[in-house]
Amino acid sequence: MGNIINNISKGALNTYKYAAESAGKIAREIKLKAQMANNKSQIKELYEDIGKNVYEKYLLKENIDIDSDFACDCSMIDVLAGEIEEMRMEILSLKELKQCPNCNYEIELDYHYCPNCGCEQDLTEEDMKNDGPATIETTDNIDKTLKRKDNSNNETKKEAHEQNIKEEKHSNNLNKENNTEQD
């Protein structure tokens, strides 16, 4: 009886820890989104100030010197935009996601290809350690090893394609022979 109560207690404690961790992540995400909204609001105000100053100089027929007139505002926009990007990346991390460098689609950390555009993803060191050659068993009992192709090497691609064609022809011939023997 004591063992059952102990197991229930452990289960309840694990559930509590998971719920607390999840609530903490959600709270952090909400806080980051609020900060992002604040930064976006500040950027909007800076844009409006820049536009207002440009229009005033236009009305007064004054020359506009970007460096002296707007350098401070533009630098502040850069800082705020950089903070927004950092917060956005932290939110992705909290959600255990990453962003495709090609189409900016949010994807799972362990995806090797983007499900939106098909772009091959950069692998982390952890992914590379866990990612040895894959073996596929086909119906004709021939094992094939898939190798990662280098996108910059067209000759390697061509050779791999030719090898695949040879293997398919060999496999088809074996299937034909098996079908002929069965008849």
C-alpha cells in the first residue's frame, strides 16, 4: 500500500513540476510579447518623428542631412529592432522551435528539411552526432545506405543519381527474375 502511495506522490510531483515549468514558459512568452509590442510602438513613434521632421524641413525648404538630423533616431530604431529579434528568437526557443533560414517558417528543432519550402536545415552538433547513415530495407531484401549530399558538388549529385538508377534497374531485374521463376 505504501508503494502505491509513493508512486502516486511521485506522479503528482512530476505533474506539478511539468505544470509549473509550462506555466513559467507561458508567462515568459507573454512578457516577451508585451516587450516586443512596446518596442514596436516606440519604433512607430520614431518613424512618425522622422517623417514629421522631413516634412517640416520640406516646408521650410531646408536641406536634409540624414547623418546629423536622423542618425540618433535611426540608431534607436536599429537597437529596438535588434531587441525585438532577440525576443522573438527566445520565444522560439521557449516553444522548442527554430526558424527556416530560407522561408522563415517555424519548424521543430530536429527537422532536417523545412516542411514549407523543403530547404535543408543546418544541423547542430548534437544532430550530427545522432545522425549516422540511414539504412532502408526494400522489398527485394537489398539494403541501401542513404548519404547526405553536398549541395555545392554537382558531380557528386550526378554520380549518386546514376548509382540510384543502376540500383533501381538491378532491383527491377531481380523482381522480373523472381516473377518469371514463380510463373
